Amino acid sequence: MADYSWPIAGSRTTIGTDVTRIDTPLKVTGRAAYTTDVQAPGMLYAVTVGCPYAHAKIISIDTSAAEKVPGCKAVTVIQKPGTEIFWAGDDVVAVAAVDELSAQLAAKAVKVQYSELPHLVLDASPHPPDGFAQPMKPEVQGDPDGAFAKAAAVVQATYSMPVITHCCLEPHGSVVAWRSGALDVHISTQSVSGIVTQMSKALGVPASKIRVRAEFEGGGFGAKLAADRWGLAAAQLSKLAGGLPVRLIVNRRTEQETGGCRPSAYGTIKLSADAKGNLTGWESETWGTGGVTGGADFPVPYLFNVPNQRKQHTTIINNIGSARSMRAPRQPQACLLTMCALEDLAAKLGMDPLDLVLANIALTGPRAKIYQEEFSVAAKAMDWTKRWHPRGKGSAGPIRQGLGLSFHTWAGTAHPAACSLTINSDGSVAVSAGTQDIGTGTRTVMAIIAAETFGLQVGDIEIQVGDSSLSSSAGSGGSGTVGGMGSATRRAAVDALQALFAKIAPALHADPSKLKAAGGKVTDGQSTVTWKQACAAIGALPITARGVNPGAGALNDSGVGGVQMADVSVDVETGVVSINRLVAVQDCGLIINRKATLSQCYGALIMGVGYALFEEKIMDQNLGRMLNPNVEFYRLCGIGDIGTLEVHLMSGKGYDERGIVGCGEPPVISPGAAISNAVANAIGVRVPSLPLTPDRVLAALGVPS
Amino acid sequence: MDLGPGPVSIQLNVNNQAQSINCEPCLTLLQVLREKLGLTGAKQVCDRATCGACTVLVNGKRVYSCSILAIDAQDAKIETVESLAPDGTLDALQQAFVAADASQCGYCTPGFIMSATAFLADNPSPTKEDIRKGMCGNLCRCGTYAGIEEALLSMSKTPKTSAMATEGRKRG
């Protein structure tokens, strides 16, 4: 059987090096074609009519006036009279017209009558009115009351982080043509192959008649795994318009209100330790909302299996819009609640939080040793031991500096993936798959692995992704794309190379098992030919091989950890928090493209600064709507907000042998907690809620508003 | 001048080419570039002058093309990202973005490129602080700022250190 295992350290030429992405030239020239850039002959423009109420029943829909608007070509009812609507902005009707202005006029002419129902869009109380809460059963482990009674120190406080939105820069949308019983779909998606199945089921079109494409995708972060009402409505409108392609791209307001959000988290946490700092008891009442779809539970206490626990969680089922998985779902919430309580306990014990964490590291289970190593790297980078000061005991001026820490874990399991690889007789190599590149660097990863296997350059490999007519692969979620596509590509490349060796061995009078491909040549140590000369022997039919991710084993694995430390300054007169430095130490198994891996870590840190300091989906209970469904009042992190970022990747012996483990998500878990802890260390009091805006900082300091 | 509301004829100078377009006067420059001229490098994201994804140059200055009307841009020289590498050869700034991995999903990238083009024309040797002030009108959701800063510092006539204090740790 062929040996698919990764080349060992020292023999790798390309894997693990800093490789420049092969598709960036298309992005810097504006030539990369996203769904929003697709122009098709005869294309119609669709606009949706959303429900203005957070909770309502549709009484009647009258589309007759809309149909008469000049240029209007199709009207489809998405949700029929009698349907209950659970969030403002949910789509009820869609119209398609010859241009956007006509479509907007037609949408305005649609008349929908609603009967309003009681709504809730807030989440600050774990005990909302009847019908809005789903309490889960309390869980008890050991004797928490006994632990608290005997403890040397107990802290109790409430912490929270609000609902935030994915805020993808490319909004959700598609261009769909439904003609002759077949669907041709361009859609901004993280799941090219998965959309086929979804649309087939929803529209009754055989999967074999559906082609889905997403050559480039402008951000997903977990919000773009489904065809959504929008994709299905575009298809229906196209069918009604006789098969003309229909473009349905949602506007910014819809994207922010309904295009995806991350559940909130609140928790009243009680945590205790003995005099040596050993954690003894945990008690938590937690709650949060992800709208009507749930997903607002999270694993506390995070990482530490505190011996004695009592915990109870309530999911608030309210009318904010539906939550979607967002970059490491459930983890940032659990991490914030746990790590904040931990540093508060350290402060009460008069301990350095790093000492408290390390004293309890065995409670984190099998990853304890790696965390220890990562803390040691992070502490050195931050010069923690020298620079850390007890809470609130730094400089006395108006600018207070502080340090905070946090750590995290994530599975990063490789997802199901398949690819097709071709070696042509001219020496060219092509690899294709129905996967997608959402900023992951998928294309480059596949090219690196093929190039490594064949002893070629990355630029010698042609990659095609983003088309469901290619080998089916899973959606990009759970940080599984690099592991999945990487493993599939390796297997296909090894098989194709064996086939090539078998073909050329007779001419070289060589034993095919002795042949190796390296440095653009094929050799058995005695006879040597160039790659091109070798491929010339292929003949009329190219060599093709299919590679499938075999699952966890030699090529990929699950489970990574990371440690982060934050250095902040807080202006106690204005309440403004600035990031001085963030240090992130992350393990991620075998690194394929070091440059892109670092970029993922930087990007996650920056997204982390965003949700720590700025981001919040602000809801108004009277209106039932989001007050900041835009980008100027839904503030993202800017280039001036990031401080200095330092990323250390744990690689080499002891890490590489595990194969690939995904790392796109985990570094986004810790920044909220690390930054909140650093602010508490700086100003001497805890700011209990994210984002750490000036008003919240001043309120925590007791400055009257 | 015919101010509509129906389509009127407007003349634009885009990437050194005269363009005659029939369009409603309510259309923004961004809508006309994307929908009428097929220049889809500039992107519509916030649609209200916050994120910079639609940045183009108007008489050499950075402008949010979502926030001016095409009809008001008639006497100006308009440059879009498509003007920078007409034969496919990347200019120095584009190459610097590629080398520094200053793009992930890439949706904000054309806006950043145009913004940085004008920024560097005004300040050929920017410091880190200059970049953080001068490039704050563009937003990225993937978080490519460290790469962007490195790209711009590499363009600087006097090289400086970047925000990315990268030191990937190797064991064994």
C-alpha cells in the first residue's frame, strides 16, 4: 500500500514554509469575481419585503399593485398568510424587476397586513416573561456548598457579552437561473457542495441538475452555510420569470439584522479556591440568547474541571433574529465567563493569575502539558513575571496599564473532503475540488501539498475550487478545510505519483518503488529525468487520481490549544481602552502554509479586539428592531485599534507528527477574556460586560454619567 | 442639465477613457461603475461612507464612490482598481499586498489598494502611526490590518518595523 504519511521534518521543501497565496493577485486587481460581481445576460434584480415587527402573524398579502409596476417581472410569496414571523426583517415577499430601482418600487407596492404579537428582544434577565425562556436542568458534581464553606477565598460576580453580528462584508446573496429543469446558482457561500443538497431538497430539483459556484466569497465566519430563504426565493423568481437569471443580494440593513448573529452570554459565577489556590468550587447561573434558534448554551467552567460544581443554564428564546454558528461557536462565551472569574479569584487571593492557572492546570485534562508550554512561551514574550503588577497597583496617572491572560481549545477536525488530481503528458498538474476558499487559503494549501509531493513549485500546480461540479467536499466550518482538503490532496498526489512511476520505470530500467520526485526531477539515484520528460511517457490519457480524506489518523488530528496575553492602557478620565500588545501562542499540528496560518491568527486577534471593545447588536424593545444595522454604528475594529500583535505557532517535533489540525477559529476565543482581564488589572475593578466601551469603563470606575 | 428622474445622458472619464452612460441621476458613482461599466473591483458594503470598500480616486483623491452621484463626477478624472494593472502586471503596491498576505477573503482589498495608492502619493515614507491614521477610512472583517501595515511599510522610502512582531516558534 502506498505511503501517504507527510514527509518528515527536514525533508519538506514547501510544507510549513511561508508561501504567498496564489489567488491574491486576482484580489488586489479587482479581478476576483464574487457573487455580487456576477453579471448575466437578461439578469433581473430582486428585492425582498421584510416584516417590520419582531413578532407577528401574517394576515394577508396583496401583490397585485407590485405586479403592475413597470419592469416588474416576477413576485413570489416567501411566507404565506397565517405564518408566524419571529424576527423583524424576516422576508415575506420577493420581487424581481429589470433593474434595482424598479424592483425597489415593486417591493414598496407590496401590501402585507400583520397582527402584532408580544415580542422580546432583550436578554439581560434570566427570568423573562413566560414563553421566552427555556431553563435547562441544573447539573451538580461533587459538593459545591461544602467547597464554598471550606474555601480560603470565594468570588461571585456577573459577567456578560452581547449578541454580535457576523457582519460579512459581502452580504448574503445569489444569482440563480432556473431553466429547462436545471438550476445554475452563483451564491456567496461557505458550502459549495452542500448548497446542492439543500436546494435539491427544498425545490424538488434533482441534485444532478444543480450547479453551484462560488469562485470567491467575501467573508462568512459561519453565517453562510445555507441556501437561506434568499437563495430559494431567487430560484423561484427565476422560474416565474421564464428562467431569466435573478440576482438577490441583501442590503446592509438586512445583512446586519438577519444575516447572522452570535448568541449572547451572561453568567453569575461563584468560584472558590483553597489557601494554595487550588480551585475547589464552581457555581453558575448562566443565560444567553440566539433568538428563536437556540444555540445559546456554552461549556462552563471552560477548560477546568473544577471538582465541585453546580450549574444551571437558561436559553432565552426571543425575537432578535436567528443565530448562526460564528467562528468557534460557544467558546468565546464560556471562555469569558470562566477566565474573568478566575482572574477575579486570583485578585482576591492576592495571587498572580498565571500562578493560579498553572496551579490548576491538571484540571484541564490531557492538554495540560501543552498549555503549560504555551504559557511559558507567552509569559516570556510578554515579559509577564517582570511586568505584571497586582490588580490596580500600576502607575497612578490618568493612563493605567495592565496585563491579562486567557486560554482556549478547539477541535479543528478535518472535514469530509475529496479532490481530483490530473498529471498531463506536458507535465502540467491540476487539482480540483468542490470546496471553497473563504479567505482560508484553500487553493494555496492544495497547491503546496501537490507541489511537495511531486517535487515541483507551488506555481506549477493549477487549482480549481468553488464549483459543485467538482468532487464534493464539506462546507468550511469547524476549521476543517485545510485538514480535509490537505489530506485528500496528499492521497491523490501520492497515488498519481505511483501511477507515473509505474509508467516510466521500464524506460528508465528502474524499480518503480525506488523512484523519487524532487527538485523538478524524477530519479532512482542512477537514472534521472526531468519532471517534464517523465510526464512525456504518460501517453494520450492523462493520469488521474481521486483523493479522499480518510479521517483522523496519520494525516490529520483533532484538538488544539492556545494561550493569549493582553497588554492594555486605559484612560480613566475618558474610559477609552487601547490595546498595547496581544501575544497569542497557538498550536495547530502540522502547519501547511505558515504565512496564511499566521494571517488567520492575526485576523482572529483583530476580530477579538472588535468584540472586546466595540461590537454589539443593539436592540430596541419598543421597536423590536436593531438600532445599528449598518457599519458606522456597528463598529468594527479598524487599523488604528490593533496595537502590536505577536503570534507564536507551536510547531516542530511533538506537534507536526499529529498531522493537520485546523486553526482558523481557536485564536478568536481568548481575546475577549484576556482584554477584559487586562482592563481589570489596569484600573483595579472589573468592567463586567463586553464590549469595553468608555461608558462601561467609567461606570465600573464609579464615575457618574 | 436634465435631472431626471428618468435616465439622462452623463459623460464620465474613467481610467482615461471617455464613457457616455444613460442612467438615472439618482445612481451613485459606485452603482454606475459596477452596473453600467462592469468595473466590479470597487465593492458595495456599508453603502454610506464608512467602510471604504468602494474607494476610487477622483482627481487623485480618495473618494467613497457609494457617496457621490455619478452625475456629479462628470468633470473629474476617475480611477478604479482596474486601472492599476491593465496588462495584468501588478504594480509595486499590489505586489507588496501579495507578499505581505494583506488579503484574506479579499472583498475589502480593492478599496484598500485604491486608498493606499492615494495615501502613498501624499506620503511616500509613512510611519506606522501615519498608516494607522491615514488608512483608518477602510475596514476589513477578516483582520488583515497587520499585513496591510507591513505592505505599506515595505513601500516606504525609509523602512520601519511593522505591527506584526512575528516570530513563529520552532521546537526541536
